[in-house]
Amino acid sequence: MTTTEKPASLISTLPGHYYTDPQVFALEQAHVFEDMWFCVVRSGDLPTPGSFKKVQVGRESVLVVRSRDGGLRAFLNVCRHRGAQICTEDSGAVKRAFQCPYHAWTYDLEGKLIAAPNLTKMPDIDRVEYGLVPVHLREWLGYAWVCLAKEPPSFEDDVVGAIGERLGDVESIDRWELDSLTVGRRITYDVKANWKLIIENFMECYHCATIHPELTEVLPEFADGYAAQFFVGHGAEFGEEVQGFTVDGTEGFDKLPGVAEDQDRRYYAITVRPTVFVNLVPDHVIFHRMFPVAEDRTIVECDWLYSRDVVESGRDVSRSVELFHRVNEQDFAACERTQPAMSSRAYANGGVLVPSEHHIGAFHEWLTQRLSG
Ligand code: FES
Ligand SMILES: [Fe+2]
């Protein structure tokens, strides 16, 4: 055996520079975040016409807006005159139009150019042609997903399909009725790690016994190191004594009405490439959106979604939130501990995956293929 051959139980990870090289990150911005369906906003965060949110998608600033017909639209946040950013605030509401702060070109909520100084003296300007540049947008599960590609990939294959593949069928997710749920808590994490470390960590449970004492108490099978995602359709079962998906295993809330009996007392984890994790438990949903900002920094927005009744009645969600908040902090600390070592000569050729992590190899293959495309 030469020193480069690996025992059959180990396969290689990506080399370290994939997590540190700004050029790799630039390729990911172009071929992953801009070219795929990228989940940006909870639809309910834009309640009325004129509500907007500014989000970063790859290299572009994008405005997501509730338009007058009640639907959501997205535009590049770039004035068609001389390119000033239309919005600099992260979110807010305008009455009926966006006005560029530079020379006051003004666009309606559908992106059309409706006013500009001396515009009537330029009758040859087509107001739609010189409107804001639209971006593809789809709403699903109560979130807006955008795609900057000219020809977006199939939403049904890439997003709906990823969930169907994991749960065993695409209809299962409907039982949680995510679009009717309400955000009970949102926590934003500023993680000093590459987004792929966060995905890879989410995909495996080899670390669960080491770093997630509360989670393995609620889901004893996680102590074996096999992630729920390892088996199609499998949901990890709550421990016998456990009453609910809470930090101390005490009772949670009523099961959401659509959740089937055989999905009760179970936890399902789903990765939707490139940046979304969905966690399903009987009484709530934990929904992660990643916003990679640099090769070594990722903002993660995590929503805890409950039935409207639970949130509007003011019931205390803190024990329920605390469980996954601790899991998040434990996971992100592990990713931050890993990031600095990615540039070490010890990791120049990468590390290894044990059998319960081998499925991460498919993620690496997928990524390298996208970057080469
Ligand atoms: S750059 Fe926007 S109006 Fe001139
Ligand atoms: Fe974890």
C-alpha cells in the first residue's frame, strides 16, 4: 500500500483551499448562489404593498418588494440611469414608488420608470425598458426564492425535488403547512466560517454525541452518529421519556393538524442546496437560510415557525426555541473551530469522511461539477 491509498472506510473531503480561496468563493457566487434558486425572505416579512427587503444574492444586491397586486417581485437594486443603489436600508416600506436618491428617477412597485426630472422632454424613453431589471421569483413554504440566471433551473426539480427526495415523497412537506405558520422567533447568527462547513456539519451526526448533549437526550438515536438525513424518509424518534422537542424534553405544543400519526414524535432534517435547512418536528418548524458573505463568513437567519394560534396567544416558546438555538450555537462553534485550520498545510489535501459521513461526498461532487460548469 502506498501512502496515498486510503482504507476503504475513508473517503476524501475537498482540499482546504476550497474553504479559504476568494477565487473559489467568486466561482460559487457566480455558479451556485446566482444561478440556483436562492431563498431570501419570509413572505410574511413583507406584509403590505410597498414593503421591501434588500438582500445580497451572490455579487448582486436585490430588492424584494410587495407590489400593488399583492404579489412579491424582485429587482436588481440598481438605478437604470447611472447605477446608484436605489435602496440602502436593509428593509422598510415605501408608499407607492422607489426614488433613486441621486437624480430622482422614480420606479413604481412593478419596477416601471414613472418619473424623472425632464422625463416628458425625452418621449422616446420606454418606461418599461428603462424600468428596474426584474429577477425571477418563486414563493414556496412561505418564503421567496429568487434566481438571477437568465434561464433558471427547474424549481420543481431543484427545490421541491430536494425535499421530496429526502422525505420519500413531495407531498409530505404539505402536512406542516409552512406557508400558514408564523415566525415565533428569529435569531441571526454571524458565523466566521465558510458556508460549506455549515452544510457539511448539518449533513452529518457523527458529531452529535460529542457536542449536542440536549439534542441527543431528545433524539437518542443521534448518539449513534447516523444523521436522520442518511435514510430516505426516516425521521429520528423522540426518546421514550421525552414529551416534546424542547430543551429539557418537557411538553411542547399541540401537533400541527396535518402532521400524520406516524410522523408524530419524530424529527426530520432536510438540506435544500445551496443554502437552506428545514427541520420538521410535530409542533413547529425550524428553517435556516444562509447568506454567504465571504469565503470565511456566513450569516445564518434561523426562523422558528409555529401555528398562528401559538404565536398570537402569546404562549411561551422559549423552551422550544432554546433546544435548536443551543444546537445552532454548538454547530457554529464547531464550524468556527474548523475554519482557521482550512489554511493549514495539514489540510492542504483535505481530511477524510467516515462511513456515516460518506453521503457528504455527493455534496462535494455536486459542488465541483457546478464550479467547473
Ligand atoms: S443614478 Fe439614479 S437617478 Fe441618476
Ligand atoms: Fe450538529
